[in-house]
Amino acid sequence: METQPLTGRRAIVTGAASGIGAAVARRLADLGAKIVVADRDEQPARTVADQVGGEVWVVDLADTAALADLRLEADILVNNAGIQHVAPVEEFPPERFALILRLMVEAPFLLTRAALPHMYRQGWGRVVHISSAHGLRASKYKAAYVTAKHGIEGLSKVVALEGADHGVTSNCVNPGFVRTPLVERQLADQARAHGLPEDEVLEKVILEESVIKRLLEPAEVAGAVAYLCSDEASFVTGTSLVIDGGWTAH
């Protein structure tokens, strides 16, 4: 049995210097893919690239004007980069809202647009968007993040429809709360927004909707991505692979 089924494939993973992106980079590298670690933070990105024998692409994905004419030689594209801001709608800074949508909807569109011609030419491609349970459900105080994740769900489905005749699949992975720096940085903001002590936020806010009362590990998300990149998932497209501990079962 082939142990490295992605040998010869080139995978670009955004936001890959830490958290989910780094775990995805490591998992796809273990399967034989050549990894491009795309991140704005060069040093941690280089650390991950060195670990997986890959290359670094230092890029600010919020600078969407610089991505407009991009062309990417990628067999696999994992749109993972994201940020969070927690505030009520009436207090939400408009510039922060715009930034989150640029980074988490416009940039994935532009990267996908840049990668599809190569995928179409070779008749094979995998586009995976790291969405969220928030791509299917809403929460208070996360207007931009929820909007962006709902947007990426729509983009993924359109790419699935257009790519089907070219051997290209497009899917979302929808985790619940993952043990990452992004989630850890939310604790103080969530405590402030909900009027709770910070040490109560994890149980009463973060994990309230999850019936499995723990944070998801980045490696578990990476496993879902690996499946969607496999030949076994060649008939899976336009869907959302939900790994949310039962959150959306309510």
C-alpha cells in the first residue's frame, strides 16, 4: 500500500506558521506533498518549513490588491489564514470588519482564482477551506468572523460546481473551537463581552454548544484536510466536513 499518496503534489497552506495551518502542513508533508508555508510572519513560517522540508512564502493576504494578478502552481490549496475580533455590532470597528472580510473571503477567492488554471490543466486539484461551525451557525459578538465563514461556504460551493469537470474538488472543513493561539487570545475579549471572569469563559461560552467538552486539537483538523485531499475523497465536493463536537446537532 502506498504510504505517501501525495508524492509529487505541491500544497500551499495559508496561515501555516502556527495552529491549524502548521498542523495541516505537517500532515500533508507526511503524505508526500511538497509544502509552501504561506504566512506574513517569516520566522515562525520558516521554522515550520524547515520541519517539513518545504518553502516559505511571506505574504500579507490582507493586501488583496497585490494578489489580483497572481498565478499559482499548486495542486492543493488550503485556505486557512484568519483572525478574530469580538465586539457587539454597534461597537464593531468598520475597518476591522473590512479587514476580516478581505483576509478571509477576498484573499481565498483570489488565491483560488490563481490556482485553478494549473489544476484545470492537469485535471486534478484539491481546494480546502478551513471554515468553522460559525460557517453554519452564528454567535454573538462575532459579526465579521461569522459573515466571513458563511461567505467562504458559498465560494467553496461555486468552485465545486465549476471545477467538477476538471477533476477539481472544493470543500470546507468546519471545526468547533480548536486549541490554537486564535482561540486563546479570545478568552479576555469573550470575558469582557459576556461579563464573565476569564476562567469561566471556556466552559460557559467557548464550549457551551459542544456536547464533547474539550477543545479540538489542530492535528484532528489536519486529518480531515488530509482526507479531503485523498483519492478516497474524489467524489466529495461542495460539502462541509463538520468536526464540531456536536455543536451543530442542536
